[in-house]
Amino acid sequence: MVDFTHHYHFDDGEEILSSATLRFRTEAELRDSLTRAGFLVDRVHGGWHGEPVGHGDGEFVVLARVGTLAPVF
């Protein structure tokens, strides 16, 4: 997990903070989450140009569709 905070400074001296946490999942965790939510995963790419997982820009690009099975809770 990665925590970060953006600091926005305005000309009038006001500062606004915006914090967030990113959680990175493995391909297996992502597939499991989508399946549990009722999706069928068609393909997972490792980048926006269709690279295999592990050979792209580090992002998962997922092609999934609504499945015919009910979600598992």
C-alpha cells in the first residue's frame, strides 16, 4: 500500500490537503475480486498496448464482462 498527500497552495495563502491510499493487487487477487463481483475475465494485459502481464507499463488492463453467475459473498 502507498499513502500520499497532495498539498494545494493558493495565492490567498489557503492550503488544502488531499490524502489517499493506493492498494496494489496481484493478477490473481484482481481476477478473484472480479469473479466474486460476478464478472467473467476475458483477458488481462500488462499495459495499454496489449503487452503480456509483467512486460508492459505495470498496469493491469482488464477485459471483463458481466457473468451469468450470481456474485459470491
